[in-house]
Amino acid sequence: MTVRMPVRLSKRPTTRDPASEQPAASTGYHEAMPPEKLHWVHLYREVVTSGLCTGCAACVVACPYDVLGYDDEETYRPFHVDTDGGIADCTHGEKGCTLCTRACPRFRSWETEIDQYLFGRTRTVEEVAGVTQQVLLTRATDPELLAAGQDGGLVSAILVWALEHDVIDAALVSALEGDGNGMKPTPAVARTRADVLAAAGSRYTYSANTLAYAKAIESGAERIALVGMSCQASAPAVMSARKAGKIARRLTLSIGLLCSKTFDDAIFEELFEERYGIARKDIAKINIKGVFQIWLRDGSYQEVPLKEGRAWTREGCKCCPDFSAEHADIATGGIGAYPNWTLTLVRTDRGREVIEGMVADGAIETRPGEEDPGALDLLAKLSRVSRRRWPEGSPPEPRQVPVKLS
């Protein structure tokens, strides 16, 4: 009989409130989180309707009054109910509630605030993919997890290991709607190995996995991992840095997915089916390696040029500057020369403890990231491209990229 001993992760860095540390600029987006009460009216104007909103839904989850909803069919953005202030204001915000702005990973000087909180410094211009402690190639040693997961199966392996070693009680993930044959992702909670396996694999249409938080809490979870695109992966750190209450304490592990864009759900019918005759119900797996790689349930395989998908790029991705999930504890992605390995960026002490524990238990095997220089070059290239999307007039830090990397 194997006895699973609990693994206790280090606490997040303890810092003073960023609002008291950083002097505010005079006006506009360049202002850090100041002492005055910033709430929905500011978030709505500066993020939701400005093009900066990625649809991560952190503000919806943080709202204690249930006056924020989420459109997961067309806009993938939060909205305020007509009552309690109307769509552009909030009566609770006027009374002093600021949790929506404290939860938003695109509000004001978010990048420098989170960098300072997580790493004790802001990234340098040369650190175009963010601050890292280690860059590794990893893969799961469990054959079932390796087969079910994307590329090296690392994310599935992390979640199973963390659940079995009492590191987390649950994970916020995406699952497939209905019987799992529809390829439409939906936020879900994983509490068991079976749940993790059912949710394994990548999705290329958007799922705001943070929205599964309420379900996780209802099930009794207090230590929760969040798996999400880079925009979602910043939410736990910004909530902690800006002191957004219990949610920040409960989101104990952030696993970020390298992401240059996601696509509107209509891509299945309007591109794959209409142009290529690939029905959504027949798709078993999708990957992107310069093209859409599509495996069908009958065992066949097709490719679709990636450039043909541009018209279906989700609006929330068009201004996102973060390809590399720069504020996750662990960032992962299947780029590079080795299809069965995962490029892994270990960013925080918490992430390092997880990876080291998994290596010690034989749950994963690792190689130095330098063994795949092409993956590192592509990481830097895609990170630079994403950073240049960030619009002028917004906080300038995400647009700061080196002219040339050595």
C-alpha cells in the first residue's frame, strides 16, 4: 500500500499593498492602483469596452454581489446587470466595493504590479517571455496521462500528482460539453484522476475556467489550482497582489498555457465543416503546429492552414500581450522540435516545488530546455509578436520588447 504524504507549498510572497507602494501617474491607464475606490465604472470604461478585456472572468468570480454576468456565446466578456447601477456603473462600487478591479489582470499597471509581487522585481526588457527560474522539457511518465494529454501530458500529470499528494483539493479546468464529443469547452472542476483524464487535451476555442470556481467551493475545495490561458493565469497573482480576499487565498496554484490566440466557436462550422468537410462531432483531437492538425474519430488525419483561421480570432485575443503565461507558477506549451515533450517555464518558488516533487516521485521526466533551441527561439518570437499587440495609450510596460535578442 502506498501512503501519499501531503506536500505543503510555500506561501505567496508577502508584500505591502501595491496601492500604498506605487505613486500614481497623473491620469489615464498609466495610473497604478491608487487609494481611491476604483470599481466597475472604471473597469467598464478602461478594460471591458476599450479592447483590453480578454474575457478571463476574474471580475465575475470576485464580485460578492452577483451583479456581474458573463457572455460565453458571442463576446466572451463580463457584463453588469441592468439593476444596481445599470450596465456602466455599480451601486455597490459607489458604496466602496472594489473587488472587480482588484481581480482584473488587465486593469491599470497590472504587469509591473504582479511582477513586483511574485518576483520582487519587474522583468527586464530582454525577458520578453517573462521572469523564469528554469526552462525545461518535460513529459509525464504515466502512459495513460501521456496518451490522454497534449504533447507531453504535463498539465494532467501536475493535477493528478497535486491531488494525490494533498497539494490541492480541486482544479479549475475545461471539459467538453455533453458526452464529450462536441469539441465545445466549458468550465469544469477536476477532483479525481478520472476527472483530469476526462478534461485532458487542448482546446482552441475559449473557456473561462475561472467560472468553475463557485462549483469548486460548493464541493468543499479550499486549495484550488487554476489551469488556463495566459490571461487567466495572471488572475490569481493579481488578486493576491491587490488583496482580493478569500479567492486569492484559495487559488493556490496557477498553471498557464502558452497561447497566441483562441478562436470563436463558429470556426468549426464555418471553416472546418463548410470548407473542408470536417464535422465537429467527428473530431477527436486538435493541435496547432503551424497548421491546424486535426485527428478524426475514424483514425484519419487532416491539416488546415493556420492563416485561414484568422477571421475567427476571438476579439479578446487581439490586444493580449502575453503569449507565455508570464504570471503563472508554471507555464507550459507544446512548441518546438519534440512533439511528445512539453516546453515548461518554472516561474515561482511554488512552481519549482511542484516540479521538484514530481521529479523526485518519478511522475515526470525532464530535460534542459536548451536541448531544443528552436523552441526557445519560437518562444521569444511569439512573445515579441504578442507584446506588440498591446495598444498605444495603455500602460506602456507590455510593449517594451528588445529590438534584437542575442
